[in-house]
Amino acid sequence: MKPAASATPDDVEAGLRRQANRLRFDDAAWEVAFREERLRAAATRTRVTLIAGMLAAAGIGAATVFSGVQREVTDFHFMNLRLRFLGIVPAWLLMLVSTYLPGHRRRADWVNGAGTVLACWALALIYWHSAFIFPALAIWDAVWGGLMTLLLITAVVLPWSGRALALTLALALGGTLAFYALTLEAKTGNVQMLAANFTLIGGVILLLAWYREAAERLTFAQREHMRRLNAELARANAELARLNAEKDEFLAIASHDLQSPLVSVHGLAEQLADGRAAEPAQAHAAIRALARRMLELVENFLGAHATESGAWPVRRARVDLRAQAVQAAERHGPAAVAKGQRVEAAAGPALWVLADAALLAQVADNFVSNALKFSPRGARVQLDVLVAEDGSRARLVVIDEGPGIAAAEQEGLFRKFSRTAVKPTGGEASHGLGLAVTRRLAEAMGGTVGCESDIGAGATFWIELPVTRE
């Protein structure tokens, strides 16, 4: 059972009691686990009881034969011995052997039921036969007392299911009663009394069996519920530990990556304020560049939080993927020129995909800025659009001429704070959040991202989105 998050401990306890009282768990896994545990717990006492019962049945039969009875009733005593050896003992032996065989859980109910019914019928047949051999003997107390003892011990010892026990009682007691009614009614007239006693026997046994199983189920359910709570608490603690470590790493990265540009901005600002800047225009440009770098860092930090918390709005619509590629190249053209690089995108007919234009632009910007960051001076960054063979999906790819990424490092590229051995070629900051944000943005739009790279052969980053024709 998986309680609702708002359920109180009393509600949970009441729910567990209801399931235990009806002898059925809502959780199928619990039902299977309870049944297997019950069989394991009862295995030893079942085997001991069956062995003791077989020895007792054989001993009683042998004692009857060798008790010095009169010769004219010797046939009865040998019949008694045969029924115990050929009826009761084999039935219990079958039940005993079954506990050692594979698949005992699947067949336990019907094996136990069949063995118990056969043992009861054999015992009832002994009493029935004695009524003919000894007409003056009142067998009725012995009949219901003997069967009650056998069934009560069986119900307490064996790990029955409620339905199997009820069916066993019906067959054992009902079959005995029907046989007696057909063969002894005219002679004894005690069938009604026997039926009343059998009804009482069956009711008491079922009540005791229900109470025992309900108590066992409640104990099992309480233990399993506590185990699940402990497991959930352990997972929550592990997640808190992970988030705390991530927070510490976040602060360390943020302080490291923000410290250097802030120091530079502070120094340039003081030079401008004191009139010591040799080239004021260059100082202003440097301040703007440093501010952009810090803004990018903050946006990536905020973007990572927003995508994880679900606070980032997504508005999917028809977007021209080729136009997005051209616009991204135009946006990053000046930055590429400043580093002696160039960004190119091939124009072409519109290719419509289902995406959020703003988020797609951010993904493209992230890919292009990374390509420029890790490519050497004079390199070219190429944006292109590829379409799947079936025309259902399209990719915006960004190809750089950097040093490439090792295969072992590619698996973690799109995880937070993941960094590779490759370093930016212009001293830019690399905080390991941009690609993680990119992956979450792509997933929010129904797309996927990936990377293909070989050492020394550059890298290709891509986002794949569904094509729309409407």
C-alpha cells in the first residue's frame, strides 16, 4: 500500500488494519511477499507436525492390532491399521515431501488441502466401520472430536489462505457428513446432531484461522510500511546530501568565476574614475565584455534552477529552424571577429519545427558560444540544418574546429558542473552549467540534444526537434 502524502499515521494504520482484516493486500507485491514469508516461517513447524502426526497415526494403528483383542474383531483392527497406513500417513507424507520440492508456494494450498481432506476421510471411515463392528459403541463424540482435533491442529500449523481453508473444511466435514447420512441415518438417527457439531467445528476453526492470519498480516504490513518509510527517508537524506554538495560546488564555482571579472571591472572603474586610463574607450569596452561574461554566468545559474523547478515557461509553436541558424550566426559574428574567428550558416528554404523560438535561440547561442570559446584563433564555426530520412525530425547542428572531446567525457557533457579536459582558448570562464541548461530546454520543447566528436577533429553539437507541416 502506498499511502497518500496527506494521510496521517492514524489513517495509514486504519488502512493497514482494513487490508489485514479482509486477508488481502492492495499491493500485489506485498501479497506475494507475505505469502512467501508465511510459508518460510511455517516450514519447520509444518514438517515437525507432519512427521509427529505420521508417527502417531502409525503407532495408534499398530497398537490397535497388537492390543490383545478378540479374534472375531481382528479384521476391524487390521482395517484400522490399513486405513492409517494407506490413508492418513500417505496423505501427510505427500504434504511433507511437497515442502521440500521447488514451486511449493504455488501448490501449497491445494497440496495441504488435498492431504487434509484425505486424512479426515480416512479417519471418518475408521469411525464409520467401527459402528458396524461394535453396534453398541457411540461413535459420534469420537467422530466430531477426532476430526475437530485434526482440523484444528492443521489450521493452526499450516500456512493456509482463507479460501483454501474454507474449501478444505467444506470438503472434509461436508463429505464426511454426506457419507454418514447416506449410510448410517436409518441406524443411528444422529445425523442432525453431527451436522450441528460440524458447523460449530468449521466456524470455530475459520474464526481462529482468520484471527491468526489477520494478526500476521497486520504485523507484516506495519513492518513493510516502516521499511518503506525508512527507505524513503534514506533516499530523501541522500538527495539532501547531494543538493548540499551541489550547493557547495555551485558557490565555489560562482565565487571563482565571478571573482576574476569583478576584480578586473573594479580596477578598470578606478582607473576611469582617477583619469589614469590610457585608452578610456578600450576600458569601457573591456568593462562591457566583463559584464557580459558575468551576466552569462548568472543567467546560466538561474536557468539551471528554473528548468529544474519547472518555472521556465515553454510556448511551442512553428519555428523556422534555418532562420534560427542564420540569426544565431549573425548574433555571434562580432564576438567571433574579435577572436579572429568566423561563424557561418547556410541559407535555404524554411524548415518548420515545433519549438519555443526564445528557448531554441538560447540553445543555439549556447552551442555557438561554446564552439567559439574552445576553438582556436582563425577557426570557423559552421551552423547547418539536417533532416531525418523519414522527414519527421530535424537537427540544428553546430560544428567547430576545436581539439575535440574524448569519448569518455562525452557521456557527462550535459550534466551540471561537468567539465572536460579541454580548456577555453581565450581565457573564458567555463562553469559547466550551460550544456545542462541546454539539455533541459530541449527536453522541455520535446527535443533532444547530443554531441559527436573525435580527439583532434572538432566537435558537433546538435538539437533535434519534431518537424511540423501545419
